[in-house]
Amino acid sequence: MIGKGIAKGFIETARNFVGSYTDESRLVTVQYPEEREPLKENTRNFPFLVYDGEDAEKGLRCVACKICEKDCPPQCIYIVLERDEKGRPQKHPKVFDIDVSVCMSCQICVEVCPFEAIKMDTEFELSQTDRFQGLLLDKVQLAKSNSYYHKLHPTEAAAVDAKLAEEKAKKATPAPAPSTAAPPQPAPSKT
Amino acid sequence: MSLLLTAGAFFVFIGILAGLFGVTTILERKGLGRLQNRYGPNRVGPFGFLQFAADGLKMLTKEDIVPRTADRIVHFLAPLALLIPVCLSFSVLPFGPKLVFLDFDAGLLFFFAVGAATELAVFMAGWSSRNKYSLLGAMRAIAQMISYEVPLVISSLTVVMLVGSLSLTNIVREQEPVLFGFLHTWHVFTPWGLAGFILFLIAATAESNRTPFDIPEAESEIIAGYLTEYSGFKYALFFLGEYLGLFAMCGLGITLFLGGWLPPFAFLGFIPSPIWFALKLLAMIALFIWVRGTLPRLRVDQLLNFAWKFMLPMTLINFVVAALWHYSGNWGLPAGFALRWLICGTVVMVPYLLLARLFTRKFIPRTYRYAE
């Protein structure tokens, strides 16, 4: 009989209407500023710089090698190497700017960084009143602690920490004795 | 003097209706949300009920853009040409026994004559915008409105035929006699009235461009149809006109079939008549919102087929049923009311089922040559 499907549709919408008032689980809307869904672990947005320890300036892992600057496809990274008064390079960035209005979140900087110094942030509420200077993040704004990194991407950060510890251990170990398959030396206690 | 007073009261009344328009937009948005398991607007004011004020202010302060090649005068006049006839059509609706601004003998005729002017306004809007989407929308609107005007008028004429008057107050008074000691004889309680009311509702939905029949402004097909080139307050005026047109249609449906200002039961007569009218109006609007939240849009050919091959025959059959109902009253049938209902109901239902069979045979087994 014609009209049966229409009647079914009316019953369905009426059920929705009543159900949405009685059964909260029907409403899938997340009321964003007050409620938010937890971010997935692999979320990424814009890069930040990781520092170890307490002092953001001293603890920066970045050595201003400029690999990320060269590899950045939209060229949103700008680095100036710090030099001392005699002009010797200091393995430390004097300026490290990322223009997040240009950044396309490709994560290539993270891929190429040999020092695990740059990682992806998940912060997405970046609106500014000044769209030019406000979105050009400098070194101070970009520096985030290692514990912050651990909070964002726990699995990845643990792997990075393990790798860094291993490298450090290898460096601290006296490099000789490549000829003999020496028994594994006890790792130096000082890390 | 009394004319001036009537005019003043009329404008106050239109103001009230404009307020009702604001409230309806927010109720519609919230209701539609709930029908689709959403919250709907809930940020501005308590439970989002001031959203319409925010929207109105936004519309007022927006830039009014007129296309360079548009026919400026017609483009400017179109919203007014829509709004003024719609406001005039309220003047003949009886909201209470005494609460009718122009108690014409030919009130129904006036209502339809004025209501038909909205088609001109829609075409003015579409033509003057000099935009293909606007023109397409206007063409569709003309095709739709003229097609559905016919069943709309015929389904109303059934009432006129039985009441024997075109005056809307007389039509309501005719529904006043009490049945079984408590029930007013609203026309919707008769088989021809029920069928006529449903046909009227469908045609009224099409006349007021509401969702299953919103093809003149189908967003997903032709942007906004004849509204495409309108912005700012002119756009708001169009919306106001459409909603007031919907209220007017609801009011007419209430007057013709749902007993106008009369309460459903005679013992509820102590509640003032305008309140009953307002309650019925709200119920009708809620019904239209429900329809909008449920049914998807028709295709143009489906729409016209439905109008000419289904609505028109059904309204004509309804004529016959109304005559049968009228004369069977004198036959002295045993168990009169129930038997008359049965006979007349059969006379409506059989052609309905046959027509429906015709339609389903044509539409259901659908084959695609290229898609799939």
C-alpha cells in the first residue's frame, strides 16, 4: 500500500525526537569547547622543539644543523646558528622560527632530524588576532619539555628515549677494540 | 475611524505574526535537530532560544548585494511583492467569532486570489536576478505552484460545496453543531473532510515551498533557486514572506477542516477562541516541521506527476464523496453515522488504492542503465 514507507519514516523521526530527550546516548554531538574527545595518540598538527631538563634554552636538543630547514617543502622553518664572540658555531640555534600559517603538517622535519629535536605537537587552538606575527612561532614558543612530548605521544617518546640512551651509552663507551669480539662490557653507570 | 482602527489592529497583528516567525524559526531548527538526533542551536540565550534574534540582527547588518546586470527595480520589488499579498491574506482569516479583519462574503476567493500573487513575486525574483540558477528556480516554482494550486483550490471547494458559502466565518459556524453531545462536527471528522484535509495539507506544503516540495530552492541542485542573488534584509524578507505564507495556509486549513476557533470538545468552550486557533496553528506548524524532518525532496517530474495524476483525480473523487456524504444523510440508514462513514470511506479508499497501484507499478522496479 502506498504511503507505508512514509508512515514508517514518520515513526522513525518521532522516535528520534522523543529518544533524543530521554536517551542521552542518541546524541552524538560533542559540545566542543566544554567537552572534548581525547585525541588519538598519532594526532599531529605543527612541530615543536624538544628540550631536556628544566631550562628550555640550554636543554634544546636542536643543534641548528638546518636539515629540517632545507627539507621543509613549504619552507616554513627559519634557523640562524648561534656563534660565540669569535664567530665559532655553537651547536645551538640563535633563531628558530616556524610559520604555522605556512606549515602543512607533513612531519618531514621530524623524519629527517638526526637529533630527535623536533616533534609534532597536537595543539590546534592557534587562532590569533594578528595572522602574520601571531602565527610566526619563535624559539621560546616552540620549546616544549620532554615530559610534554611523553604526554602527547607516550609510545613514540619512550622509543625515542630508549634510542637516545643507547646512543649516549655507545658514545660514552671507549670506542676501541673493534678487532676482537670482546665480551660485552658493562655499560658505564654514568648516563 | 473604525477603518483606521481595524488597519492599526491588523498591523499589530502582523507584528505578532512576525514575532511568531522568529519563534518558529528557532523551534523549527531545534525540532529538526531533535528529529535527527542533534541538539540544534543551543548557544545564544537560554537553550539557544535567542538564536533568531542573533540571526535577525545579522541579516539586518549584512551588505545588500545586487548583481551588476540585475534588473534593479524588479529585484527590489520582489520581496515586497511576496510579503504584501501574504499579509493581506491574513485579513480574511477568522481567529475568533468577532476577530476577523475583513468579513467578506467571498473570503475564500479573496484568499486564493491574493495568494496567487506570490507566484508573480517568485518569478520576479528569479527573472530580475539575471542568474541561471535563479531563473531555473523561478521556472520550477511556477510549474510547482500552478500545478498544486489546482488541487488546493478543489480540495477547498469541497468544503464550499457542502457549506454553501465562501465566507470563512460561515464555514466555521457550519462546524459548530455538536455531535454525540460533546464533539463539534469539524469537517475533518467526515471521510471527505479527512481525505480533503490530507490533500489540502499536501498541496499547501507544495504551495509554501516546504521540504518534500522545496525544489524551487533546492540547495543541493540549484544553490538557493530564486533566492540565490538575494542577501541581507531582502533575503530575510523572503523568508518572512514564506513563513507567513505557511501560517496563512495553516490558518486556512484550520478554518476549513479543523473547526477554526472552535474547541475540539463542546465543554472546553470556556477557553477563549483565539487561544484555540493559536494552539491549532502551533500544532499545524509542528506537523510541517515533522514533515520537513522526515521526507526527502522530490524530483521535478515526480512532483508534477504526483500533482496531475494523483492529487487532481483524488480531489475530484473527493467531490463525489462529499456529495454522497451529504445526500446519504437523508437516506435514513440504520446506524446512520457509522454506515455513512463506511460507505464514503470505501469510496475514497478504493480509488486511492487503485491510483497507488498505478504509481507503484510505475516507480518501484527501477532499473539503471549506466549507474551500477
